Amino acid sequence: MKARYAALAIVPALALVTPARAQTELIAISGEVREKSTNEPLPGVSVSVKGGTLGTQTDAEGKFELQAKLQYPFVLVFNALGHDRREIEIARGSRRIAVSLDSREIITNEVVVSASRVEESRLKSPVAIEKLDIRAIKETPAPSFYDALENVKGVQMTTSSLTFKVPNTRGFNIPNNFRFMQLVDGVDMQAATLGVPLGNAIGPTELDIASVEITPGAASALYGMNAINGMANLTTKSPFTYQGLSVYQKVGVNHVDGIDRDPSVLTETAVRYAQAFNNKFAFKVNLDFMRGTDWLANTQNDQNPQTASSANPRFPELSGDQNPAADLWNRYGDDNAGNVAITIPYNGRNETFNVRRTGYYERDLTNPIVRNIKADASLHYKLTDKLELSYGYRFGLMDGVFQRGNKIQLDGVTVQNHKLELKNDQLTVRGYMLIEDTGDSYNLNPLALNLDLQNGATGLTAAGTSWGDKFRRELLSQVNGGAPLPVAMQQARVAADAGRAIPGTAAFNSLKNTIVHTNNWDSGVNVPGAPVPGGAALTQRSHTYHGETLWNVGQRITFADVLVGADARVYEVIPDGNNFVDFSRPLGERTQPGGNNQYYKKFGGFVQATRLLLADRLKITASLRADYNPEFDPKLNPRVAAVYTLAEKHNFRASYQNGWRFPSLFEALSFVNNGNVRRVGGLARVNEGLNYLDNSYTLASISTFNAAVNAYVAANAGTTASQAAVRPEIRSLLTVGNLPTEQPEQINAYEVGYRSVLFDNRLSVDADAYYNIYSGFLGQVEVSVPKNADGQQVQVGSDDAVLAALATNRSTRQDRYRVYTNALNDYHSYGSTLGLTYNFYQKFTVGGNINYNNISANDQSDIFVTGFNTPKWATNVSFGNREVARNLGFNVVWRRQSSFLWESPLANGRVPAYQTVDAQVNLRVPTLKTTIKVGGANLFNNRYIQYAAGPTIGGLYYVALTFDNTIIR
């Protein structure tokens, strides 16, 4: 069968023709719909009266009946998945008609909006763009439409939880990807203070999604702010177009191997109802509830091995499992903040050992059961045939785990969205508000640290009784008794951990409950004046206000098609005293809850012009966007693109754009104390009075400095650490931070591409290549501000500052900060993708894509690792037939990606290569208007992770039933 645009032939059969009448009368019309190539009946075809509210669906035999009061002439509209929409005018009475539809396997006339913010052919889009329509979503073997994005060309998915997944394109991936924008019906889904896009958690349901468009690479020239790495545009179904009741029920199972958790049931239920009245007023309601057992992050790679300067490089016997300074991926409380310097006489000299607190595993700190509730409703009123006013409300509640600087257990996070929109084919005016509340969420790292501190008396209450004191006494006793050093370390840990809360006990659960509901991450155990036992609650509340307008000037300008737009956004943060504070308060009062709300603002506008040249074969698009944030100088974002069509089928494109990204709210204004390390935003006003930008040493240099001190003391009997520290060759190892004040990131992006549909529309080809230059890349660097013995800041370079950097002075003479700042180097990344789809026989289709991404190495190291975090190679191959037998279809997808290096403030290391197979079989039951879908994601349960310290993902097997009585108008 040839795959082509749908052609519809109308053949009158048994027609009884009567004269047309001008008045409305009761008219009955019936007929049948068949597929042209096979002459098989087509069930489930939507048949409606254009401009009205009446409609029906064909039955199992492809037959339909329609009876209503109508006036000749009227138009019948036929809609079927995988076939073109067609309108047929009925000018006079017919009792029965026969309709044949020609199937299409490759869509050649796809229309996209996201690339230029106006409707255009995907084949002639000026930049790379991918699209999942309703048919692709129904046929995917992935458990949800959002999971299906992982198979889209150029997309890398990062899974933090069953409920939390974030896509990325073209490198520099992070789990809380604020460089990638997600829009749902024009609303930015980024949670302001969490700094993460929540498109799958509070976005459309399976029943309401109409399409997903992905724009890989920079899109900030048109969308501004946080679209520097691309965007996803999720569009829902209009209640004027999709009317009726739909119900979705999915039941699945994961953890089938029982390795991480017992085999567990996953359920998801969704309902959609939409109705229109006289094609003037319409409404829709959606509700979705999902519940399951989350994936578990339980990979215990040591990222502070014995050979590291922050461990014990002079003692090879303390390697591997014997490493007392181990920092494991999915254990918390054992990072650098949990380091204790232990000095004892050993082998005739004073030796200082780095030892980490014992910590707690992620499996003991997180909740295995996760929920996701999505609800939305909207009202739509047509003021004229083309002008529509609508109000929408969206609510989302989610649990899960996600990674920022540390892992966060999301518990009852809610985001609400109110949207008011006025729209026609030329003008859009939109305003919306997002309300964010983190509920009972908490941070795993302060939870583990504060749990670990509750094992008896401390140095603040009784001298010599801290964890480090107990460890030192037992270590000294063991080595004096002749125990080997590894054994002595193990026994010292047992002694120091006496009284420690044990996971699974009532005491542990009670202590954990107290900590996770306390919104102060310091502990009175080691910080005077702080609460005991300290806290870990993540209490963040914010409002986002956004307004925008978009005007397609159209025929008002003759030389080009012109589009103009403007937008304004204000973030309002309610200070909690722990994550966000009132910076107008004195330093000593900032960490008290309340105060003045903090505001972060952004304004922007753009103009775009498009012109066709050379007999419409060449399309030139140019745009210029200006963005202003009061914290920074105004920024300009230009874009120029060209598409040339050769011989009607071959479309070549090239583009250049400059983009800026203002720091996210957390990058700009955070003020979080976590384990005596304060994580701070990079704005100049945050630094006032703290001086970490220009009066600090980098943590990396402090580790190197202390390793050199320990080595010198060990080699020179009688020398103290203080004497060694001030020696010129050792003190010179300390590097002054001199951090730049935070500025926006910049990208210069170059792209070329080719797109075509060949061989009588049986082969689709899509290829692109890109080259990006990032400047001022934003990241985190940890520094230490030195103090003297009286707790007063001292100038870096002085003897007091050098002595403050000693490991033994960590808690008394150092203020540690993890600071958002800009990288010193530029970063050059490049890559390409190729996508092919071939309809090789009847309805059998094979497709695939291959993706290559890489980054050029710099000659000089930077002040922090930027984290390209992207596999060099990723491949997807699919094979399917949507109707291999009558009403029966299938699809199989194989996916593979290569190993790559992951770098982040929490965890570093290689992510192993992996491959998976997803598959589904679907059966339509037209008499019940139901589709049964049986499938599996990661069919062979090939366990893998997608990022360092991320969860291990296994197989998920499901059965989904969709009852769909929707009439498409």
C-alpha cells in the first residue's frame, strides 16, 4: 500500500434525493466508512456536523447513523487517527453514503508552531523541531506520552523518580534542568523556588494531550529566559474540537526482580469530559491519579577514594572497603561536611587521618510510595467566530525524589495555575499565575547529618565527648593494642557510633519525623543556638506572575510576515528563613522566618520578520529579542535562519542565534545552610557582609593544602601542623577564590539541517548538525572564608587565614559557602542527529535515529566542573504496524546509549552504557469504544542508571484500557 496524504472518495449508495429545503427539519443520515486500500470497515471514525455540537462514531462495522434537526446544506466532518480530516458538504437529502479513507503511515503535512511561534510546515521549519501527535502517543510502547519523549530524536531523558522526569537536548544536562523550558498551553511549568520544570507532574493527562513539540537547542531568541537548551511545547485538546467522555485505566508492575524493593503494583486512573454548546461555549474537566512504588537509588560508588587528597593518600591499606573517608553516591552525611580530622601518635609520629561520619543510605531516608494527582478545568467562550476567551485552572500534587545540590524527597508538593487568555488567529493576550508550595518535602543531606549527630553527648555539652573524640580515643587504643590500621578504624567507628539511631527502629522513625518537620538545617549539637536535633524540612512557597501578548501583524506590512511579542514576569518568594531570606534584614536576623517577600523580575519583547524569495523557494526569518532583568544589564538575542526548498521535496536550513539565560531564582537568591556549608545565590546583594566572593579560599585548594601539611608533619618529627602550614611552599597551595559576581549565561548557536519525504512519501529523512559556544556558564564552587580564634573574618593571605584553613579548624575558623558563579572558560559543544522513517510494506514501518554529542576540551581547568553530562552516542530504532490485523497493532523500540562522565556537586563518576527494549500490542474493541494496550518498558529488565547517584531503573510492565467516546469536530 502506498502511504500518502489521505484521499477521501464519496460514493452515493441507495440515495433517495429530495429537493433542498430552506427550513430546519429532522434529518436522518447514515452510511459507512471503509479504508480505501483494503476495503476494510473503519471503526471509531468521528463523524460530526461542522459548526454544531452533534456527532457520533462509526461502529465495529464502520457504520454510522446521525439524526438531528439541521438545515441544508450542512457539512459532515470525518476524523480518523492515521487518516486526513475531510469535510463533505451535504446539499440535499441522502439516506446512506459510503466513505473510503486512504491510510497514511508517514505524515507529510505536519504543522508545527514552536519553531517560529506561528503555524508552519514542519518540513520548512527554520530550526530543528520534533513532534509527537495523538497517533504517535497512542502507538508508543512507553508507559506514558511523557516517557515517549526519550525516543524522540535529539532528546536525553533524566529520570529521578516515577513522577519526575526531565528532558534535555544538546548537552549540559542536570536533573533539575532549568535550561530547558516546558510550556503547557503557553504556560511555563517551571516551579520557581525548586527551579525545575514539572511538565509531567502537573501537566496534561494521557487523555487530554494533543501534541508535544520539541525544539532541540537554544530557543531563547523567541522564548527568552530559560530556553537556552531547548523547549517542549505541550498542547492539550480543545473542548470545541474534542467533545465527550474518555476514561483511562492503567495497571502495571515494577521491581519484578525484587532486588531493590518487592514487586509492586502501579496504578493510574484518568477521566476527561468536554462539551460544547452551540459552538459558542465549551468546557472541559480532567482528573488523573497515579500511585506506585518508586525506583531506588542504591549505587554505592566511592567518589572520595583513598588516593584523593581529601582522603588518606599515604595509607594504601585504607583503600576500597577499608576507606574511612569514603563518600558513597547514595549515602548521605558522609560528604565533605561530615569530614573529621583525627590526629593520633602512629608509628612514632603524629598522623592526621581524614574520617567521614557514618551517614545513612538513601533507601533508609526516602519514602517508597509516590503519588501524582493532576486536575484541571477550563471554560471557553467564543466572542466571535474567531475570537475566544478562556479561563483555565490546573492543580498538581506530587511525591518523588529529585536532585538539586542534594537529593530532595518531594512530599505533597503542590503547584496551582490560573490562566486567562484572549486569542484569535492574529492576536494572543495571556496572563497566568503559578502558586508553589513544597508541602512536607525535605532534604536528605541535612536529614542524614542531623540523624548522625544524635548519638550521645557532644563537644558543646561536655568536653571530649563528641563523635570525633570518641573515635580518636578508640582508634588510639586499638593501634596501641597492635590492631592493624583498617581494623582499628572499624572498631573506632563502632565506638563512636554508639547510641546512633538505627534505621527501621521506632527511635529512628521518631527522630526522623522530628527532623523532617523542622525548618532549620543547623543542629544545636554543633551550632550554638540552633535547635536540637536540627531539621531538614524544605519549606518553600512562591508566586509567579506572568503576562504576555503576541501579535501576528499579517497583511498590515507588505514586505514581510511580521510577528511581535512582549512579556513580563515577576517571581515573589515568601522568606522561610532557611532557603530564602529577607536580605533587607541585618545578617544576624536573616535566618528568622518571615520578613519582606523577595522579588525577582524579568521583562522582554521580540520582533520577527519572515519573507519568501526566489519564487517562494527561499524562506528568510530574522528575529531580535531584548530581555531585561533589573539585576543585570539588558541583553539582546538575535536569530537569523534560512530554509531553501530544492525540487519541491528537499529542504535545507541554516540558522544562527545568540541567547542569554538569566540565573534561576535559586541560583540568584538562595541562602541555605546545610551541614555548616551555606549554599548562596550569586547576586552581589547576597554577598554583602559575607565576603565569600573576594575573601575566600577554594575548597579544592584547602584539601590539597591539608594533604601537604599532613605529609610534611609526618616526614619531619616534632613539627606541628601550624608550623608546616605557614611554610611558603605549603601556604602557596591555597588558591584565593576571587569569584566574579554572577552574570547571565550566554550561548552562540549555529545549526544546519535537511528534511524531506521521498519515494512517494514512504521515506522520511531528517538530519541536523550544531555547534554551540557557551560563555559565563553558571555553576557552583565551594569556598571558605577564614576567621581568627575570636571568630572575626581575616584577610586571605595572612598567617591567621592560612592557619584557619587547617582541617582541625574546620568548625571554628572557617565559614564555608557553596556559591553560584560564572565559569572562566568558554565551552564549545557540537553534535548531529539523523532520523529516518520508512514505510516499507503495507502498514509496516521501521524508523530510527542516531544522536552524537561532544564537547571540546579546554587547555586550562576552571573554578568548577561544568558537567556536559551527555552520552556521545545514543540510538533509537522502532518497528511497528498500527494494524497488522484488523483492530490489532504493535510497536517495538530498541534504545541504546554509550557510557559517559557525569559531574555535579552531589556525585561524580561514569554512567555505564545501557540498552533497553520497549514493546506494546494494542487491540481496539469498537463495540465498546475501548482500546486495550499491553506493554512493557525495559522489557528484559536490564537495570540501568541515567546519571550519577540516580535511581536504578528496571522493567515496568502494564495493561492500559482506554474508553474513548470523544467526537472530533
